[in-house]
Amino acid sequence: MEHLNPGGLGLSPSSTGVGQEIYSLSERLFPICRSITGDGVRRTLDILSEQVDLERHEVPTGTQVFDWTVPQEWNIRSASITGPDGQTVVDFADSNLHVVNYSMPFKGTLPLDELRRHIHTLPEQPGLIPYRTSYYAPTWGFCVAHDRVAKMPEGLYRVEIDAELKDGCLTYGEYLHRGHTEREFLLSAHICHPSLANDNCSGLALLATLARSLKARKTRYSYRFLFAPGTIGALAWLSRNEDRTYLIDHGLVLSCLGDAGSPAYKRSRRGDAFIDRAMAYVLGGEAGAKLMDFSPYGYDERQYCSPGFNLPVGMFQRSVHGTFPEYHTSADNLDFIRPEHLEDSFRILTEVIDIVEEDWTPLNLFPKGEPQLGKRGLYAALGGQKSSGATSMSLLWVLNLADGQHSLLAMAERSGLPFWELAAAAKLLLDHGLLAAAL
Ligand code: ZN
């Protein structure tokens, strides 16, 4: 807990009830059938817009975004499989995972062995419905619990998928919190998954709540919140904003933020960006936290960190995608995420934002020898008086490292002292004319 900002310089670390708020928002997002296009994304943006006024963008089918093309828009009304006895065996109304996301429409009657070729199951997790997509390869299909398929008798099955693929748009939403400078902190979450709570109702709800919480705060950086479909949505945003990506100083992709796993951070492709160091610093105070190097597999950091952009964007999550048994199954439901974990993720993000906001690089104006602290009334602080938040060690470290090459974060890394203790010491020394801000 030593990393908590004791000076209350930033967002309240004890944001009471924020975890429950994020959870309640996740609950509202959960039932919606989202995909990379379609009305599910728009309905989701409607709900998120209650937190902050999102700017909505519609990118028409056929639009070229780098090497990709915006596909036709997909919407689905209903889908079912009816057995030989006339009973409904599978119903989209029970779970939107039941239909392959982006499935083509289909209507017909076919024998079980033929139908099976269009049914995806998880033999290793026979009670769960898998999540499958087919965005760019036209096909139709269902996803069903293995146990249920095993009980289906031979015979003819009536199948109906009332879906629609037609020219339309890809939709994404963004919100910009303007700071003192144009330099940006990009926060991005994918909005394309249907009823999966951790991946990524948790990220969407947390990000919208964070955006709302920043509204009342004057910040140095501008904060851009992006809610876009995975891959194609991030590419659409990048292609429309290519000329301003140079403004992005820090970025995070957010997903899977509500489960009981320890926090995990994947570094940007650069590996040594400020965000990489700030996340490593904050997670250094968290039990069981994981730090991983960049790899070109995961979420939209793959696009932001592609070599043509190479942006300082890392990924923050709890349990690492693809490694927990609930991942991409019907077990990633509202029981899998908890308000306390969402709150913990929110707190970590606010701490990182606090560091991004409050970091600066001091320059010692009396660098030859140690300046005499006693005659400036700083002797008490040096003697260990803590009312300022500065300790003797933090004063000594700041004076020593204030060569214009070390920001407060670098001082924290090198000294092992808490960032906020060093920040308090630097403020005290600045107020007493011993430091200036390095250019
Ligand atoms: Zn996913």
C-alpha cells in the first residue's frame, strides 16, 4: 500500500462503491449481442454515453483501412435448432453465444450428422458454450454445450438463423478529456464481444467510469477513451487519425479487468516507454502481479504497436486472456467478475494516471555539495519529521538525482522510495528555492 498517493493529489484512492458501479454497468452491457459491426455496438455505446458524451463514428462497409476492408454489417434477430420431436434444442434467446458471431443466415432441415458439422463444442468443458466468430470467412454455425449435443437423437432437425449481412457501417465511439496540453493518453477497449463479462464488459464499463471520474479533474494530459471493435475498429481509428498519433505519449489497452486473478501488464513493443515503467512501478506494489514483455498476440496493442506506428501502448488485464478456463466460454459470465476486483483495477489505473500527471524532472540549483538544509528550515524534515510527507532519505535522494536527467519516477526506480514521498520532497525543495523544473 506504500504506493498510494497520500497527498490526495489525484483521484480518491478510496473511491467508495466505484467497483459496484462498474459491476452494475457491466451487468447492463452483458446481455447485448455485440459483434464487430451492428446494432449491438450502437446499443452498447448508448449505455456508455450515459457516463460521458461519446462521439460516435460510422465507417461504411467497403472502406479500406490499411490492408483491411470494413465488412458488411451483421445483425441477428433470432436463431434456433428444433429437434425431431418438435422441441427447441438450442435457442439464441437463451445465450447469444449459441450462434457463431457473424454467421450467415440459414434456414433448412437437415439430418443430425450434417448439422453436427455446423456445431462447435468444447469436449474438454462439456457443460460450457464456446464463443466462436467467423468475420471474414462466410459460414453458418452454432455453439452448443458438448453435453447437450451428445443427447441429441438421430433424426431431422429444423434450423433457422434469422441474421442479416448487408452493406452498412462499422461503429466506434470515443471521448476526449481535454487537458492543458494536446499530448494524449490513449485508453482503448474492444467493444465486439457478445455476452462475455470479463472479456470485455469489464473493460468497457471500467473505461467509461474512469472517463466520467476524470471529468471533474484538471489534467496536464488529454485523455482519449476509445471503444472500438477489436482489430478492424482499432485499424479504422488509426487510419482516420494517422496524422495525430504522434501526440500519443502513453497508451493502454484494457480487457479482462474484473476476475479474481492478480493484475497483469504486457509492455509496449518499445519495452521502455514511460507507461511501461509506470505500470511496472505501480504493479510492483501489488501481490502476485505479472509483468510480461510485448508479443504480437493479444488485443489491439497488436495494431497500436505494429511497426508502422510503434506507439507506447501496453496492455493491462487481470487473468491473462487465453489462459483461464472461463475464457471465451459461457463461464465468462457475471459470476466470474466481482465489484472488488473491478475496483482494484480502477484503483491501479488511477494510480498510474496520477504518476503520469504528477511526474516531473527537477534540477538541483545547488549541485555542488549538499545544500545546507538547516538554514532553510528543512532541518526538521531531514531529522525525520514527516508532516510534509517528505522523509530525510527522500530529500537526500531528490537532491542527489536532480541532475535534470531523472524524473520523479526514475528517482523512485533508482532509490526504491515511494514515488509520492519523493514527490513531496521535491515539492518542499522547490518551494525553498533549491530546485527548478528541468526543461
Ligand atoms: Zn476475446
